[in-house]
Amino acid sequence: MGLIEVGIAGVKALAVLLMVLNLSAILLWVERKGSALIQDRIGANRANILGIMPFNLGFINTLIADPLKLLTKEDVVPKGADKFLHFLAPFMAVFPVLVTFAAVPFGDQLVIGDTVINLQVADLDIGILYVLAMSSLAVYGVVLGGWASNSRWSLLGGIRGSAQMISYEIAMGLALIGVIMTFGTLDLQAIARAQGHHFFGVIPAWGIIYQPLGFLIFLIAGIAESKRVPFDLPEGESELISGYFTEYSGMKQAAFMLSDFAESVVVAGLATTLFFGAWQVPFLFRDGFHFPGGAIVALPHLLIVVMQILSFTIKVFVLCLFQILVRWTLPRYRYDQVMDLGWKYLLPLALANMLVTGVAIVLLG
Amino acid sequence: MGTILFLVLAVLTIAAALGVILHPNPVKSALFLIVTLFLLAVVFVLLEAHMIAALQIIVYAGAIMVLFLFVIMLLNLQIDDPDRGRRQVVLRGLAWLGGIILAVELALLVRGGPAGNPAAAPAGYGGALAVAQSLYTDFLLPFELTSILLLVAVVGAVVLAQKQRRPTIS
């Protein structure tokens, strides 16, 4: 592997990492302002750096002020806590979520001269399995955070979190099997390419048209996996203070928060890739727009690539917004309801979805 | 490059495996086991067996070990068993016996196994397609039997976990 290839790979990895981190930070602001909008409040409006900013720059202020505040806070390790594991847990929570995006394609191919750059960090033929593997490791941050803090609330939160994440992982995996059967591959880039044509020349052949139920199950399980309202029982402020991260402060607590936001970005990214045509723009092909009716608008290659990346980003962002909307609309479930939903409704539904998909594939060839 | 990577991984894996049996704290032991399983998955990736690597992490590191940790954390092991001393001697003996048998089996396997060159395997032999093809053709019967076994285990677990319906004393 030449130096250029290594450089390109590095740039791609950095770009994806920054995309997830930036989206998470923006989501943090959107969440604060969005919740305010929904609840008829004003929301975050006090950030004014050192009091010397002549005007409020809105979200930029908050984006800088929030991390600064968290960075400068005291880091408290409770008495009797397992110091090493207490330190390790936030990293275990963030790391798997951030590396998940490596397998998600954010564009087709960028051709510069003779070099073809795949707009995907890791071109894996088992992409979906990689994603599932990494997301299954995310549970350790919760478990370790809950156990190492030497606090009952933390432990209860950790136990709730791990039980919930394992339960919904099963429904999520089974919902994905329907998608895998439809497209016949585990490769996320191949799935993205397979969504490029149109039904009757007008309806984009996105995954959601083949797998509407699969999408619903995936989204619910995904929200449950990211431990957000209505599934935020592991946090459960009303009875567990803050659940598994009760005993965390400053940047470590921020790491847990970041992992939750990054997880919703990952869920949105996966849902986009599998169900909403990934980076596909309707009617946009490799040489330009082919509108129904035969009109063709040729476009330069670079513009098409930019539009694909933009399309992917916008879809991810819209799905993130939808998750925030859900979060501030629904009340929290009771814990037994969470378990019932996962095991008694989503799991059988996902199995039925698999069966119907299989029958449809056999009948329709 | 590949050999150096493998050697580093091998040393780390063995160190983590030693951690499993030598660490006095059961929770830490379980964590070492997770590290061992994760590193083994990386070894599989080095061997181009991507499918097995992913499954190793999903099934062992990501699901089974979580339950292990769960149980260990919940049980909060007590050490005030009067029979503990005598039992431990027996257990140690059994563990040594099992370990020696395993070591002998491994040695025999390595000596009697195919003098294989792993690099000679066909391209893509570790991918999803190749694994699925051999599972659903050559190994269909063992595969289905295993799934029946697992199904029975699931049913058994459900039966065991059911709340006991005792007659209520009024």
C-alpha cells in the first residue's frame, strides 16, 4: 500500500469520525433548542463567551460553551469505586459507537484521474455483521459504569441498561435479516447501490418499500439501543438519579452523553443506508439526472459526488431530528413494558417479517 | 508484517487468557475473558475469516459474556463456605486434569493435522458466502441438529424461568 492510499484512508477515517462527532454536537444543541420549542420555552440562550461577545451567536456559542464547561468541571471518583474500570467505562461506551460508522458508505466512488476512491472507510463484505458486532460491544460501557461506581443506583441502571440492550439487539438483528434477504448481501455499499433504480420509473427503490415493517422494528429497537426516551430506563432520573452514570462528572459524564447522541447518529446512518437509499439521490445516476419522461441533465462527476454525500448527510440529519421529536413527544415506558415490547411484540413481529420476506422472495423469484 | 502482527496478537491473547485464570477478582477475570475473545476475533481477521470474526464478537464477546458479567455481578460471590478448602483441592485437581488432557489433545492435533499452509486457502473462503455454502451443503445435518439442540435449550430455559405456581395458603 502506497503512501497516497494510506493518506486517503486516513482522511476518510477522520472525515467520518468528525462527521459523527459534529453531528452529535449539533444534535446536542438541536435537542436543547428543539425540546424548548416543543415545550414552549426559550431554551439555551445564556452562552456568551466571557461576556465579551457583542451578540449571541446562537448555536455556535452553545457548541463551544457546553464542552468547555464539561471539560473544566471537577472529575469525581466515588469512594470504594474500582478506579481503573470507573475510568475505562466511558471509553468503552464511546469507542464502539464511533468505529461503527467505518462500514457505512457515505457516497459512491470519487474518481480523480486514475485513482478511484471508495467513499467508505472500510469496504467490508460483512458490513452489517461488523456494525452489529460493534454495537453489541457498546453494552460494556453501561455495565462497567454501573458496576465500577460502587453505587446502588449505578448498578441498577447498569443492569437495566444491559438487559435492555441485549433484548433489543435480538429484535434489531432479526429485523435486519429481512433486509439482508431482500438485497442478498451483507455488504453495505452493495445494498446502497442496489437501491439506485426506480419502480415504474418514478418511485425510488429504497429499502423501506421492500421492508416497511423491518424499518419500523429497526427504528424502535435502535432508539431502545441508544437508551433514549421512551426507553431511557437505564438512566431513569425519577428513581435512579442518573442510572449507570450517576457517579460520573465532567468529561466522563459527557462521554456517556456523547455516546448516546453518537448512537442515535449511527442508528440514523444505518437506517438511511438500509432503508432510505443511502447516498442515492432520486433520479441521479453516475452521469447526471435521468428524469421520468426521458429528460436528461448531465452533470460533472464532482458535483454528483458532492450531491451524494449531501444527500446522505441530510437523510441522516432528518432521521436524527425524528428521533429527537420522538424523545420529546412520548412519555417513558415502565420497565416491564420495555421488556414486553422487546420480547413479546418486536421479536415475533421480526420473525414474521422474516417469514413473509422469505415467502415473497420464493414466489416472486 | 503479517507475522509480526500475529506474534503481537498471540502474546496479548495468551496474556489475557492467563489473566482470566490468575486474577483473584471474578469480575476482572470475566473482563479478561472478553479481551481474550476480542483478540481471538482479531486473529480470525488476520486469517481472512471475517465471518467467524464478526460472529465471535457478536455471540461471545457481545452477548454471552454480558450475561456472564451480569450473573457474577448479581451473585456477589460469598466466601464463607466451610467446605471450601476441601472442595477447592478437588476442583484444582480436576482443573489440572482437564488442562493436561486438553494440552495433549492440542499437541496430537498439531502433529497429526494437515501440514497446511493457511495462505493456500481459496480467496474469500472466510466470507459469508463460502461459510454459508459449506454450512448449508456439507454440514447441513450437524447444523440443523445444533439448531434443534439450541431450541431445546431455549425451551428449557423458559420452563425453568417460569414462576412456580404454588397453591396459595389462605
